Amino acid sequence: MNTASESELPGTGSTTGSADSTNGMLAEQLLRLTRRLHRIQKRHLEPLGITPAQSRLLRLVSHYDGGTSPRMADLAARLEVVPRAVTTLVDGLEAADCVRRAPDPANRRVIRIELTDTGRATLRRLRNARTDAAEEILAPLTAAQREVLGGLLNALADAPAERRC
């Protein structure tokens, strides 16, 4: 007969409370890091006149894997936002001459979003700004720590959906 109380069993009682506390602390640290990363990236993107959301859209247009330029609905689905949000982002990028709306040759009712030469040049500057932002946030880490962090982040990002509840 097992006489250990439930709180002394692995994964139960006070052990669970400790795990919950650790998980809560990790979640808070990740949120703080995300906010800090967002602030740093925003600061590095400001001189380019591009918001972080516009930056994501510009990168998505440049790497779109459909073989043709994406439609607004394609962009909204990939960014997991409502189509109106994409319209606003495209309007801003179009005003900056980074993208253009173009009719689909097969169906003129469909509008595709194409990268312009200015958009390609902006993407190069964005890559440099993102690299600078990453260097700033990772500066306290050694090369070995960065490698470990990369592995941990990959494990979290690549976890199956049922494990990411």
C-alpha cells in the first residue's frame, strides 16, 4: 500500500502548484520580451516610414508562394486579420510606392498586390533594420546562449497544435 500523500506524488499537489507558478512566470517573461522586441523593431523601422504591420505585409507579398501576386483576401488569410485591415495596410504601402494594385490578367475583377522597385529597395532596408533590432535585443547573450535560445524557440514554434493549448 502506498502511503505517500497526493501532494507528494510527482505532478500533483504542491508540485503542480510550483509548475503552474513557473509556467505563469515564463508566460509573463515571454510577454515582456515580445513587447520589448516590438518596441525595438518599431524604433528601427520608424526612419523607414514603415510600421511593423506594413513590414509584415511587405515581406509576405515578396515571399508569396502562390506563383502569382497575392489577392487582398490571400493576404488577410495569411496574416489572420480581417480584409479591411489589409486594405488599410496596402493603402499606406501604395502611397509610399512600395506596392501597387494590379488587375489579374485571367479575371479583371480580381485585384492582385504587386511589389514595386521601391518596395524591393524598402525590403532591403527593412532586413537591415530587423538585423539591427535583433542584435540590440540579443546583445546580452553569448553565441552559445543564442544557439540554445534558437533551439528552444524552434521547439516552441514547431510544437504540434494539440501541445500548444
